[in-house]
Amino acid sequence: MRPERIDTNVQQSDALDATVPQAITMPDSGRAGPVCWTLTDGHAGNRRQAEALAAALGGEQRRWTLQPRAPWRWWAPRRGPGAAAAFGAGFARALAGPPEGLVAIGCGRQAALATRLLRRRGARAVQILDPRLDPRHWDLVIAPEHDGLQGRNVIAVLGSLHSVDEAWLDAARHRFAAFAALPRPRTALLLGGASAHARFDPDWYDALLRGLARQLREEGGSVLATASRRTPLPARQSLRAHLGGLPGALWTGGADADNPYPGLLAWADRIVVSADSVNMLSEAAATAVPVFVAGHDRVEGRPRRFLDSLLGRDRVRPFGPALAAWPVVPLRETARVAGEVAARLGL
């Protein structure tokens, strides 16, 4: 019996509720650990990194989504007069009396100001991503290896932090169990967009999607495809035009539906990912399946250095006319980094 086509027409959220600053108490993990506050601007990439580290440390989590006021949002992470009011009255009240032993985990430039302020109040401050300021202003700075940041309190990470491990993948398989009915091999496509470091144009998208569709028609199987928030509308339309006739799931825009991205990673037998996103590459590389990178020759700067590291480790290979499998070892940095954070902070 040919599996019915699954059409998931939703778009990945890039931010939390805009009615912030507010704090959300996260469910207790059931493990002994510190009280962690995660502080971000709400962008999905920043939020996932901070929350992944907090979860790996165990204990209670409280999430803060920050909307700094002018002029402090322009200065961050540098402090200016009255910086305690930068994130509104709710954060100012919390700043006056943070819990004893608090670990403040920030990700992104705006959060770097918040973690600095909390450190002055006795919290231990962990900042993810290069804050573009001397690392001595934080207890620890976790920076991508490809950024080249160095210091006694700097922990280098290959790629980005995330929650993708066996437990996460098992939960995703359960949540998106319908994908199990799709014919194999299941090819996941994670399609990003142009950026300051990635040169993607309509011809490139069309050639990628046309070539992938041809391979899948020749080999059989199914496709699990998603477009990111940076994927331009013409590329989304091209995705549907080329892959829409194949069994599988396409996710190209819309709202009010479950995000199937975890299911794509969990059920894929192989993954094709565009080279623009360090986060998508890191999460794809954390699975136990081959990863093929499309557009690696169109990426430059710091992301290219990360990509070269993955290619050099043979964790990913360039996308080409064949998608032959090879033995892979999942790349999972979050547990290692959390262990080093716990040791250095004496948690």
C-alpha cells in the first residue's frame, strides 16, 4: 500500500511571545542541579542553545525573553547609566534579589548585558556566543570554535549547542509517529536561505531541488522537507513544484500547526542541509545518519570554517549526484560542554 502523502504547512517560529519581559517557570527536570535562568532575545537559535545547556546541567529552569529599551539595546553588552532598567520593571525586580546559587545562561548580544548585570548581583554568568567584549566580564563564555575566541574562561564548542541526543530523537519519533509509514529511504531536506556569509540565488535553489527530485524519483523512498524563516518565497514555491509529487512531508509556511522539524531529524535515513545555518548543520550532525551539505562552495567567513571542520572530520559530505551512505559518529557537544561548565563552576 502506498503511504498517503503528509502535507504539513507550518512555519518555524523565530521568536517567543512579544509580551515580554516575562519569566516562565520550566518543568523541573527531576535531577539535582542548579537553578538556571536562560536569557535571550527570543530568537529560536539563541533560545535553543541557552535552554539546551540549562537542561544538560539539570535542575530548575526559568526562561526570560528580553526586549531591551533604548538606549541600552544599542550599547549591549556594554553597561550604561541606569542599565538595571534596560529590560523593564519585571527584570529589575528580579535583579534586586536573584536566588542564591543562580546560574544565568545568556545567548546573544542583548542577553550578554543581562548576564553581566546578574553577575554583579552574585549570580554565576555563562554567556553563549562571542559577546564582542572581553570575556572577563563573565564567569564563562562558550564560543564556537570557528570564531577563534580565546581566554582562560572560554570554552570552545564545535558548532552550536542543542538538545539533539538519543532521548530527544526517541521523543520526536513518538511525537511524529506518522512519518514511520513513509517509504524508505527517507531523505530529510533542511533548506535555509542567503545570508551575509552565504550566496544563494534562484538558480541555485532550482538546481538543488531539481537534482534532488530526480535522485528520489530514480531511487524511490520519500522526502521530509522544511524551509527556514530565511528561505525566500520563490524557493519555497520551487520546493513544492519539484518535490510536491513525491510521498513525504513538505513544510513551507503557514501557522497554527505542530512544528515537524524534530520528526524530520528523527525519521530521516539521510539528511540534505543547506550550508548557511550553523544551527541546522549542528543538529543534523548530531543524528546517526549521513549528512550531505548543499552550497558549501557558496559559504565564506566563520561559517565556512565550521563547515570545513565537519568536512575534515568526514561527518558531512558535499551534496552531489549520489547519496551513498557511510558510517558516521553523531557529533554531540552539549553534554561535554555542560560537564565542563559544571566542573569549572563547582556545581
